[in-house]
Amino acid sequence: MPENPGGDGRTGRSHAAGRRGSRAGDRQRRAAPALAVTSYEQWRREFRWDVPDRFNIARACCDRWADGTGRPALLREAGDGLASLSFDQLHEMSCRFANLLLAQGIRAGDRVAILLPQSWEVAVAHLAIYRMGAIAVPLFALFGADAIAYRLADCDARAIVTNAESLPKLPDGPLVILTEGSAPGAVDFHAGMARASPDHACLDTQADDPALIIYTSGTTGAPKGALHAHRVLLGHLPGVEMPQDLFPQPGDRFWTPADWAWIGGLLDVLLPSLFHRVPVLALRMEKFDPERAFHTIERHRLRNLFLPPTALRLMRQVPGGRAGPRSIGSGGETLGAEMLEWGREAFGVTINEFYGQTECNLVVSSCGALFPPRPGWAGRAVPGHEVAIVDGEIAVKSPDPVMFLRYWNRPDATAEKYRDGWLMTGDAGKMDGDGFIRFLGRADDVITSAGYRIGPAEVEDCLMRHPAVAAAAVVGLPDPLRTEVVAAAIVLRAGETASEDLARRLQEHVRARLAGHLYPRHVRFVAELPQTATGKIMRRVIRQDWGKLR
């Protein structure tokens, strides 16, 4: 294990970040044009990190752009069009909310939770918390009471910013700040800001000072709080620029249906866009609506999208669905050749897959602007990151600016995350001679059958090519002869009927297209697949509940 797990952040930041600066005095600067990159090899060769000793996310994402020009930072639907919140307004509101928090006794280092769906208030709260040196704890708006209570207790949150809808789910303890409605003892978000001063000097934080805790999705046990420093934003920049086809470019406008409580919504979309002075659409969907998604992209001329695989699969089922963004990134599960082909037809662009995790995000990516993708492969190492396969597992060289500082109150788990100077992701993978990296699944998802190591993604991709299949999850089940055998849980398309004959046809479909040892010897048809809140298939649950699946 390295002496300084997670790195000290002083190995630098993106050269793109370096051109844009990070000081409040940079208010007259304009966002730089698209990266001056002609090839992936050139980008990797010329890339240099340049993380300053002192860095604050709020200053970099807001203060330096608050120059009186009224440039839009955030958008939301209003009637038939869009309403906007400028960087000037965002700056003033974040200053007011920081002063409100200070008046309530919140100080640097205190944890402040944010339990809200996508909204302007989320961005205001995050920036206020960062600028005063406190630690933001984003929470998924659809969490139940137990999930919320666990996280609030684990991080010892002093306050929580939420709405009336979530109020019944909250435990006693933290100060409640309500963005709507009222409750005894709660602080009114908007009324409190109206009384607070609009002046607040952003704390001159070190790049390594803690900024936020993002809880893992719990695919391998109880969720752990990944503590990130302010430098994590700089560490993300090349990983956003790459899958978004050399982001930013003039006229860019970003949206994702992924909740801003997860690292994918917050650090793949919201904060990097504000850093680059690109407007972000805040759009709440209580349940993802694929038809509305297509309509929203076209109606509001959205150019940059992060669409998780689950969203893409749902959009694929919309007859004649079409949209014309400039770039699309997707990560979390492998898409496969058929989904990529559909994406080119539906959107007119290549969907760039990427790979990362809460502790160390966006370190592998495809980039259709620089090289053709390889279906089933996540891409190549993002410039600035050294990625390798160590004992069959995807690993990232430490230190690295994008790496987490540590797990909150989990020193043993933090130590287990590192091995001989590498952060071990826990994800099985392989790399080819050109540096393309394939995500095979969680290390505990890899199936060992008759001496073969089988990643579920390849079999799932093959099953998805069958016209009867809407979704598939592949797991390994114990077998006395082969150690494990391949099993598949299948969600059928509308109008298809489950039968033993269809199961046999699906088995033959895989056997004929992949190999005899890869076809699922057991097939179950299910109404839906268990997923985490971020849309990742919970294969562990499928394995545990196989006998109950119907």
C-alpha cells in the first residue's frame, strides 16, 4: 500500500484547467474553445497535470464567471421555453446561503447533506458549502428513511437541505433547511437567504482539503462514504472532455437524467460544465420517461448528454425516437455493439462509453472524435491517468488527482483499496495491445466455469441482440462439475411470451454466436432486474434470489 493513499493531489491538473485559471481575479476570462487535440496519442503524450496548492470548487465553478455579463449557468423548463439563472445570480445566492449556514452555526469541516432532486437549489447549496469549507453530502432524492438515516448517522451530518416531500423520511438530529414548505424548527431556505448578506469571501482552501462525501451504491456491501478533496473536480476534467468529444465547444449545453446526488450527475455533468461555463439543464423526472427525454433534447437544443445504459435501453424502445445532440457519454454497464449501432441511428453520433467508480471516476473512456470505439470495450486510459490490469483487476496508479482521500471512518477499508501503489477497483477487466480496456464485471461477478473465466457483459450483449430480449443479466450459479454455470435472467420485450421453447432459442442464440461454454444453461424470465439507484444491475441479488425468480 502506498504511504499516501489517494494521493496528495500535487501531481497536477488538466492542461485544459490550467489555461482557464482558478482565481477570483480571472473574471474577465472567457471559456477556452475546444481542446487543441488532433489525436489520442498526441493528447496522452502532451498532457500534464497542474493542480495548484490552493483550489476551491466554488471559486472555479462560479466566482470567476460572475462578471456582470449575465451569462446563463443553470436552466430549467418554464412554460414553452427555458428560464435561466446566471453566474452572477448563482454567485450571490451561494454567498447568501453560505452566510445563512454560518448563522446557524455550521463551520468549516462540518457535513451538510443535500436531499433534493435536480434543481437550482442543489447547485446553490453545493457551492455555498464548498466556499465556506464545509463538506457536502449529496443524497439521492428517492432514498427511503433507512437509507437516509444510515448515511446521516455515518457522516454525522450537522444539517440537511431538503424539501417538504422528503421531510417525513428524515430522522431527528440534523438541522433541517427546507427549500419549500415549512415545519417546526426548520429553517426556510429562500426566506433565510433573503435576510442573509450577499457578500462572502470564498475560503482559500487547499486543493487537498475535503469537499464532499459521496456514498457508494452498495453493490458489494454496506455503502461507504468516499471522501473527496476539492481537487477531484480538476481530476475529472479530462475524463469529461474525452467522452463528450472534446468538450467544451461553442454552443454546448449539457443535461443528464442521472441524479446530481451521484458522482455521475455531479462530477460528470454539473460541476465540470460550470467550470467550463457551459449551461446545465436541471430537469426533474420522478420516473424516467424515454419519450419525454427525446422531446427534451430536441426542444431545448441540448448538445451534450450523459445517458446511463438503463436510460438508453428505455429510449431504444420508443418507436422512431430521434434526437440530434453533439455528444453522448454513457457508463456503468457495457452497452455492446447493437446498442452502439442503434445509438448512431437514433442520435447521429457515436455513444462514447466510459468507466470509473465513486472512489476514482472517469479514468477510461472512448472518444469518437479521436478513434473508433470497440463494442464491448470501455475505451482507453484518459490522459493523465495510468490504468493497468493487476491480477485480472482494473487498477489505477496512485497518486492521482481524481482519487478519493479515504473512506469516511473506514481506515481498514481504505487500506484494502490499495495494493503496491495501485488503487484496486474491484472490477475484473482485460486490456489489449492497443490499450483498450474491457470491463468484465465486478470481480465477484466473474463466472468460473470448467476452467474458463467468463465476464457477464459479453453474454448479456449477445442476449440483447435477440429481438425478444429487452434486458438481460448474467450470473454464475454453483455447479458440482463445472464450479459454476452461466445463468441468465431475462426481461422480454412487450408482446413476447415466456416459454421453454423461447428459453431454448435464447440458449442456442448465445451458443451459436459466442461459444459452447458461454451459453446460459439456466434461463429465467422476470418482470424486471434488480438495480441500484444509479441503474447498475445487482447481480449479487440475482444470484442470491435465483430460486425465487419468476
